Amino acid sequence: MQKPFVRFDHVEKSYDGKVLVVQDLLLDIEQGEFLTLLGPSGSGKTTTLMMLAGFETATAGEIYLDGKPINRIAPEHRNIGMVFQSYALFPHMTVAENVGFPLSVRGVTGNAARSRVMAALDKVGLKGLESRRPAQMSGGQQQRVAVARALVFEPQLVLMDEPLSALDKQLREQLQYEIKRLHHDLGITIVYVTHDQTEALAMSDRVAVFHHGRIQQIDTPTQLYERPANAFVAQFIGENNTLKGTVTSTVGTSCEVTLADGTRITAQSATTRALGAATRLSIRPERVSINPPAEAGGTRVTGTVVDVTYLGRHARVRLKACGLEDFIVTLPNDGRDLALAGGNTIHIGWDAADCRVLDSE
């Protein structure tokens, strides 16, 4: 059986000897994979990346790279490229000198170094700008220089720590595409850290969702969004309506939950729930329809419109429904007037397959 390219084997990290910021981490990363570590501030994702880079030392456990333990190997000897949020470029050096710096550290000079620098700059679309200094470049160009510097010595692994968070939305989306293209074209392994769930879903082969130092779920973007393992993942990955209720019946993978206001909802259950157990339901706003036909299956309830917000590609309708003051429905912009206003009483509905039972309250 082939070993994973990167393995965290029961890795833990504490800065004060008391509180574990990373707890009993078991994580395998395959060669050529684009894996994103996603989570809120303080969840352990950046600490995990820094332990892999060698800038932090694991308190317990072992990290393996290509089958070899690396806990006691210095960062400069791990053959890992690194792209930081702050770019970390040398202001007194030209673009070519910045990109070539990792080569000079490794003893590669002369024509061999120049050739590799130009090839790296060409990959990120900066050929012809090798004589400029960082201060003469935009933020997006500086980040491309940082990516070229991480690639120039042909590392077996590239780590990226929130590399796009300082950029505006349009440029961030452009560089997301470019980094993904480089990953595909070069076949390199990338471990990427972000707190932006949209970015994680757009770029990754798999996403590991961190919370309180533990991975809550690791899966493909589709599985994370469609089948969240618990309420935290459902809430953190995209917008979500969370309903609280009590299990009143179960049939196979289906489960009937009764809300506090007496509303009965049929949902899909990932695990068997005991009758009478308190639980939470997850319903994505885009899976809810307004004024569905009376003969339609699934759940159909009444709600009162609080307000409607126009957001260009879709409208966001906030309702009082199912015991929530802010039940959200998102409707795609199809050019028609929604004819909804605050105070309107309407029907809403969804399919049972789109409502999932999550962890207990």
C-alpha cells in the first residue's frame, strides 16, 4: 500500500504547555493534491501549516514528508516552497533577485539560476518585469513574484498561508484561477490556508475544516456543502438555516423532527437518532422555494416576510418562519419582479432530501 505524501500522525501543538491549539491531528495528503485548511481564527489551521513548514515544532506526534519523518529537519532542508500573506519580498532586490534568492541559498548561480528564474516568472505571467523592484509593482504582481519564488527551486510541496487575503475581490478571484492553473499544469502538491470558505470551495480538491484545534470534516467541496458532518461545518460552509427540534420518528435514512412550534419536518439523517432526542436541522437558503404548488411534495410551511435585499445575481429574503426570526431564502435573479414586501404572508417549501439532520443541540 502506497504511503501518503504528507502524514500528520497524532500531532499536537501547545504554546504554553497547557492549551492544545492542535489536538491529536491525523491527516494524510496525497501527492499532487490541492488541500485547503479552512477555519476561523484560532482554529489551528495556520499552526498546522507552520509545523509542516518547520517554523513551529510539534509538541507531540510526528510529521512525515514522502515517507520520512521531518520534525527534526530544519525548514531550509525540507524542500518546501512557501507563499506568505505579506508577500515577504526583499524591497532592495529586483524581481529577478527576489525570485532567485532560494536558488542562491542552495548554491545555484550563473546561467542555470537565470534560466530557472525566467522560467518561473513566465509561469506566473511576469516575464519582462524582472528588473523592477517590489515598490514599483501592484499587490497582485507582488503576490505573483512570491509564487514564482516558491516555485523556482522546484519544491516537492508548496504551502500558501492566506496568500490572497490582502487583495480586492476581482484580483483575488483572478489569482485563485491562476494558482489553480499552476497546480494543474505543474502537478505540484499544494497545502493552502484560508478563512474564506468561498475561496476554499473554488480552489481545492479537498478541504479540511478546522475548529478548536481539530478537523471537523475533510472532504471534497461538494460533499462538504451538500453533506456537512455537523452543525459547525454546515454553518461555516455557506449560509444555512438551522432549526431546533425533537426526533419523533425514523424510517431508514429519513427522520421526522418536530419543532417547538409544532411544525413537523422530514429530513435526511446521517446517523440514527433516538426518539425524543434533541437535534438540529440544516436547510440551505437556495434550496427553499417561495409559494410552491400545493401538490408539491416535501415540507410546506407559512412565513412572514421581514425584508428583501437585492444583491444583483440573487435576492435575499428574510422571513419569520419555523420559529426563526431570520429564516433566509435566496432567489436567483431571473428578471422578474418578486412582488414581496415586509409583512407579506407567504408559503415556503423544500424537498426532504435538501433538509439534513445534524448533531444534537
